Amino acid sequence: QGGNETAPVFALSSQCFSFTGGSCVSEACAPYRLATCQSGKCVCNGCSGVDGRCYHQRNKLIAKNVLIRNGKYTHYKMYFQRMSTFGQMKTTM
């Protein structure tokens, strides 16, 4: 009625990233994720792990300032986007 909806709020820090990488636009979130659907995204009540599943613990820092180089094309660098639909790795140009 009033059009007074707010955007869903979920954690986006390196210690707790709530978006699992899953989509629920056309069907429910996969049961193994233990996530809920918010605006077409499968989101955790806690934090998402690298496997796209929800956990009730924060991420542990194991390394920082890591740079991954391409062995064949050394002028390219590989990185993960901060926010991505599919969590895919990208390369610089």
C-alpha cells in the first residue's frame, strides 16, 4: 500500500558475510543452505561459509593482503569481488 518498504539488511563484512550466493527468484533456497529468501537472494540469519551454507559463527582471518597472480599471464591479477551474484573470481586487465 504505502510503498514504504526498506531494502533487506544483511551482513557484508569480512568477518560475517550473510549472502550465500544462492538465488530464490524462481524457487526456494536450497535446503542445505539453511537460509531464508530476501529480495530474491538466499541470506543467512548468521554468517555464510565458503560452501554457501549458513553457520552461527564468524569467519576467521587466515591471511590478508594476498595477491594471486596468473602464472602464464603475469600482468593479470586474480581477485574475488566484494559482492557478486555467483561469487566468481575475476581478473584485472
